[in-house]
Amino acid sequence: MKETVPLSVTESSEAEALFHFETGAPEAVRAALGLNATRIGDVVAVSMRNDPTRYWSKALGFGRTAAVTGELIAEVCAFYRAEGTPLAVLQLVASVLPEDWAEIRAREGITAGSSWVKLVAEVDEVVARAGAPDRRPMDGLRVAPVEPGDAGRWASVMMRAFGMPEEHYSGMAAATVTQPDWYPQAAWLGEELVGSATVYRFGETAQLFGAAVLPEARNRGGQTGLLVARARTAGELGCRLLVSETGAETDGGHNSSLHNMLRLGFRVAYERQNWVWQPAG
């Protein structure tokens, strides 16, 4: 049986990746989106006030080195109130919830949302499985690192594939292409860029981030190709562990991203609840 990966590892890489993805945006983009971030103890809290997607305001990294308390949750919520954030998601693993969580939730206006699955894999195992003779090759696609000149196109594809606005959001994503510790990959169909993904290096951990393929290029193995390319890059960087997240499957649902990762040797570390905070009134 493989060793259990500590919470300090699985939560840290995601928290740091999101923090740097958003705070590395150009100042004009930050101003347009109303973007601000802070650190409160273990917690990384990012606020995007002008975000119609309601996706990018998140607090995560809870319980990495210290217990989660009512005072900590109150401070996180106070940050969002001060920012005028219309909605934020607090991502806490069940094992770090305090005993009085129900009372804290009622006091701060926090409700239960969807669940995500946290996955981990050893880099060497994913690379080995990627080279297996029975693995289905990509159909007409190729995957390659993103050149700085393609940063805008790559970022546009990421936002379009996720159904998000391109204005300002693409500028946020494009900025990471030339930033330290980010290693973006693109999927191409002929001369058309049709898929995006990146990986953030955090010590010996590689955090997978932002994988998406445009609808017209799906079912060609692009998601798996982007996974494999990033795993190989992680190995070249000296990383030992891959970490990723995706939505938990509901009854009757099918998450192809989840199954692509499982086939390549990822395993579920835990399922994590999303807790939704909104200001009173």
C-alpha cells in the first residue's frame, strides 16, 4: 500500500498555485477584477470582487500546521466582507473541521456546497503508465510547451473551454506563462491551439492546474496527453508527487477528467467539501 500523503503537502500545493495564479495578474487586470489576496495563519484567501463566475474567490490551506478555530474562520470571513466579495468558497478537509463547526457556520453565514476529489500520484508511475503499449494515442493532436508568443491564445482557450469570460481573465492566465515555477502546455490540432493546461512546481510537488480542451477537439485524448506532458515535465524538474483536484461524481454522473487520472495511476486521497460564504442580507 502506498504511503498516505500528508495534508500539509496536498493542501499546500493547491493553495500556493491558486495564490500565485491570481496575484501574478497585471495590475490593470487586478483592478478590473477587484482582485486582492491575503494570508491568515495557514490560510490563503483570494478575493475577486468583480467575478460573474463566482469561482475565483476562495480560501484554502486550512489546517496545514495549526488547528482551525472559530476565530480563524471569523477573520477569513471578515476579509471577504471588507473586500465586498459577493461569494467565497472555503475549502476545508473534513479532518480539520472544529467540533463547533455547526455553530461557526450559523454565525458566519456558511452553507454546504459541492464536493471535490483530491488526487495524488507518483510522477514515476504516471510516466511509466503513459509509456505502456496499450495506451490509446492521441487522435490528430499534439501537445507542446507554450511559447511566450502564444500566451494570449493559450489563455483564451483555457477560459473559453471552461466557459469563462475572456476579458481580463485571459490576461490573468497569460501572465503565468513567463512566471517562475509555472510550466504551461498546449494541445494543438493542426495549427489551431485547442487545449490548455499548466503545472505549478512547489518543492518536490507538482500541482496540476487549468486543464481544458475546446468542445470541437474533445474525445481525441487531449486531456490525457496534457496530463502526461505535465507529468514528464514534473519529472524533469525533480518533482516526485503530482497533485490534482476535480469535481466529485454525483449519482449517475461521469467525470471524464477523474477517470483519465485514475487510469494513469492517480489515487483518491480524500473528498473535500466546498463551504460557501455569502454576506448577510
